[in-house]
Amino acid sequence: ADDGYRLWLKYDLVRDASQRKEYQKQAKFITIPNSASPILQTAGRELQQGLLGLLGQQVPVLSESKGKGGIVLAVAANPELGEEGYRVSTQSGNLVVTGATDKGALYGAFALLRHWQTGQPVANVNLTSKPRIEYRLLNHWDNPNGTVERGYAGSSIWKWQELPEVIDPRYRDYARANASIGINGVVFNNVNASARFLTAEYLQKVAALANVMRPYGIRVYMSVLWAAPKVIGGLQTSDPLDPQVRRWWTAKTDEIYKAIPDFGGFLVKANSEGEPGPQDYGRNHADGANMLAEALGQHDGIVMWRAFVYKANSNGDRFKEAYQEFQPLDGKFAPKVLVQVKNGPIDFQAREPFHPLFGAMPKTPLVLEVQLTQEYLGFATHLVYLAPLIKECLESDTYAKGPGSTVAKVVDGTVDQHTISGIAGVANIGSDRNWTGHPVGQANWYSYGRLAWDHTLTSQALAEEWTKMTLTQEPKAVSTITDLLTKSRDIYVRYTTPLGLHHIMGQSIHYGPEPWLEKSARPDWTSIYYHKADAVGLGFNRTATGSNALALYAPQVQKQWGNPATCPPDYLLWFHHVPWTQTLNTGKTLWNELTTRYYSGADSVQWMQQQWAQVQPAIDAELHADVAARLRIQQREALWWRDACVLYFQTYSKQPLPPTLTPPT
Ligand code: GCW
């Protein structure tokens, strides 16, 4: 039985014997030069291990090619490939995997394995690729006590109390999985950071993990608590302009680099949700970020400063807060600073318009932060494939420099010619045997890494790739599962928050419906009260007659979204308070469209169950049963969402369900 531990690196024997033979003919040996760096050695080992599975034979690793029919790993300067790109091609009878650096060769080795794993032909192979984004990170929200904030796959995989002595073999498996999809940086600890990670004791632990990551081309970064100089440094203040504070951070940074010479840098959540920050001293985010950049000095490290901020007592529209605090600071950040922005303006909802900061800070490289752990998307219980969500954001047009200035091009630096670029995924990884709790959560980790490397890949192609590597190669099953995955996020949106509804989930837990939470205990929410249902209609008026958050976008975006007739229905209630009886551009009244979406969304979960049932013969029995069981919960909870929301909103709309829908029994 498949317990899911091997993720997409399963390397099951190639079933088709003639195909296997073809591969074998081209895999008589693997060559890596004598002087191979640790990363290049990793590439050789990974190839050998993968081929052992795929071909059922041990391929020898040599230091020189023995004629034809082998795989040659090589490093050769090639400006076209950049730092991390690769080329895989046939040259004089050998398959040559070339990187401009050893990292490139490692990624090339994984690309070749993927090629064969998904059953592609040997002949005329020509794979050339380089990443579009430089810093491709996973952010863990893991705490020193082993809990994971918003984690639904068990506890943290980092065993801080055992480190640095005990090196759990799982750390290496984690590194392999990340390297195989191109992730080159990780932050082990929560952005709600404990100062403890900066102590000498913990630096040794982090350094031990960094040693495991290094041969896989992965650098380690750290979330830092702004108040660390006070909390662990014995200082009276953490004011970024205080000379003592500055000296403390410089010394601490030097100490980190002594323990971890290739340390990647800092991630900071400051003055957000109660975390300390430079504003505690009347300074701004740039003062704080630049101080850390200065502490990094000559070291090769960066600062990723998060823009996820809102005030507990603000009575404005939270949608606008990050923009209001950060946009005026554009041009004020030091060169090593990137500002990390969530995909949407509120908080990882099932569907959000793109964050208005994208395109609005041309002088600052912006890191796109997406969430792989399904905080608002059904935890590890609901099957929701996230690549479509990530792509929707990446492909949104900011119009910052005219049409085609997509979020993807802002983030990869092409719109404003930035030399550094970054993307971060909040990890969905935990100590569960299968890493992600829901087996399909693996597809979210996988597709995130692949999109971070190349955001032009389609969610459909990635779903197919992952399915073939992880679940089955049976063609009918592959297409059924690919279709199921690709539609799953839209289905989730329909039965939870259709038409641009947002933030109506259970308070604190963020699970299940709670649209009646209008008289919240939280002062920052009562003023916001996101769905704004009343006798007239539904939705948050963010046009000029409302909060005017729409004004934060480029005129072309404002024009489209500002008019309910041209606003895509999927974003409608994000920006408009729409009368219940108004006919939408879908042809239905708001009430009928809303209820139809809730009902068809819930019905679609049954469709998902049927699709999954069909692929049973092609899937490992244990894994199949696991997903089927989770789908049963999802089906029950889709009805819960549907009925809770429809019945609640009905108390305002005072309208019956359209006759085509069956009322809840
Ligand atoms: O989505 C919210 C979560 C918090 C999280 C915060 C953030 C790490 O509910 O748990 O804290 O976002 O992104 O900082």
C-alpha cells in the first residue's frame, strides 16, 4: 500500500517493457566529473536512485564516459542558462545534462527524471529551462514547541529539542522533494517569530538543518522577532535608529553567518496582528527593513519584509491598509529589501482580486506570498487544487506599465527591471506520513514549486504531471483526475463564497460557515463586516460611494471592476453592494445567481465523488480510500456551507429559492 511518503518521487518501475528498454539503452552509466561539488554529487545520486526505481537496475556512476548510451552530468558556463538553468540534450550518443552551475545540473537531473517518470520518449530530448524568479521559498509557520500555525498535517517536522545532534532522515527527504521542483530557500520558523531562534543554542540547530539543505541547493532564511534586541539582547529598546540596536543586529548577523555561511536572510512580520515593529518607536517599515539590510552588510543575504498589516482598531477598510502603509515607502527601501505581499488584499481567501500593491511599487521588488496550507480552503479535509488560484493572481493585469503588466511580470522583475525577484509559499507540510494530510495537498506543494520556477506553466499541465508521477499513469484515470483537480477550486468557491463573498468563515478557526458573525468580538471586524448584507442587497461597496478601495488600482482595472455590469461576477461582491433583485450580467438576479452557485457548488462535490470512484481501479487502494473518505466529509460540509449561507442571507433577501433548486430538508 502507498502511504504517500514518497510524494512525487516514487519512481515506480516503468510498466511498459519496450519503453523501459529504451530508457535502459540510454542509461548504461552516469558520469560526473571527479571534482564534483556536493550539489553535483547529489545530482548523480538522485539520478541513480530514480533510475534504480524506474528501470529496476543499478546504473553505475563513473568519472568518465564509457562510450555511448550514458547520461553525462556537466557544468559549463553558459550565460543563457543563468545561475540555475539547465539543458538536457543528446550529444554523440549520450544524454548530456548541463548546468551553468552545479545547481543547474541538479535541476536538470530532476527534469530528466520527470521526463521519464511521465513516460516521455528518449529520442530528441531537448529540455532547456531557467527559473523566472530568483528566490523561490517555502515559509513554514512552525513554532519551537512543535506546533504549526494553521497547519493541518500533524506537528512540525522540525524536532528542535533533538537538534543539532539528531538528524531525522526526513529532513533529507524534505530537501529532495523541494530540490526536485526547484525550491531554493526555506524559512523553518513562523513569522510570528520566537526570539529563541536567534540564540546561540538555536543557531546551532538551524545550522544543522542548513547542512542537510545545502547539497540540495537550498538556502536557509529565518523569521525574526522585531523585539529580539530587548527580549534576548538585554537592550532597553528595539528602535531601529538606535546605534546600540543597530550594533546588536550587525553582531547577530555576523554570528549567524559564522554558523551558516550561506545564510539567505531575514523574513519579518512587524507591526501586524500584535507583533512588535519599528512603528513602536515612531519609525516606519523602511527604517526597520533598511536597518536589517545594513546589518547584512557584505553578506549575501536579503530582507523580506511582509506587507500583511492591519490595525486592530482601524475603522477603515482593511483592504486598503497595506497599500496605505507601504505604497508611500516605494523608493525608500535599501537594495537588499524585498516587500512580501500576499496574493490578495485581505487574507488568503478562496478567491481574492490581486493585491493592489502589485504594480504600485515600481521601485521595490515585491515577493508574492501564496498560502499552500488551506487555512481558508477546508484544511486537509477538502480537496482543493490551488494552482488555478495562484495562476489567477499571476495572470491578473495590473496595467502598471500598460496592458500585459501582469502580477507575474511584476513579481519576476520584468515590468520594472528589477535584478532580484522572489516568491513564497506558506507550507502545508507536517509530520503526517504523507506530509500534507490530504493526499492532494501534495499537488499544491508540487505545483507551487513548479510555478515558482516557471509561472507560464498551466495548472492543467501541472495537475497532469503530478498525477502521473504520484497516482497513476493509466490515461483515462489521468485525464479524469486532472479534470477533477483543475475544477476543484472553483467548486470550493461556489459552495463557500460565491460571487466575491469573503471572510464569512468560522471565527478564529477559519473553518466552516459563520456569516452571522457581524457582531464580532473583534473591533477591527465590526467596522468591516465583510458581506454587508441588508434588506437592500449584499456585498461590500468599495467604489467611490463606499470605501473607495477600488481607487488603489490602475484606471483600466477601476473601469472594469467599478461597473457592476462589467465586473467579473467572481469579484462582484468584493466591490459592490448589489440589490437582491438586480439582474446580473449572468442573466439572473443576484439572489437567484447566489443560490444557484451555492447549490451547484454543493452538487459538484457529488460529481467529484463520482469522478474519484471511477478511477479506483487505477489507484492504490489505501490512498483511494483515504481521498474517498475525505470527499465524504467534504460533501457533508458543502451542504453545511450551502444551507448555512443560503438560510442566513435569506433572512435579509426575504425571497424564496428559485424553483429550480431544492430547498434544504
Ligand atoms: O492568515 C492569517 C493567519 C495568521 C497568520 C497571519 C499572517 C502567521 O490567520 O495565523 O499568522 O495571517 O500571515 O501573518
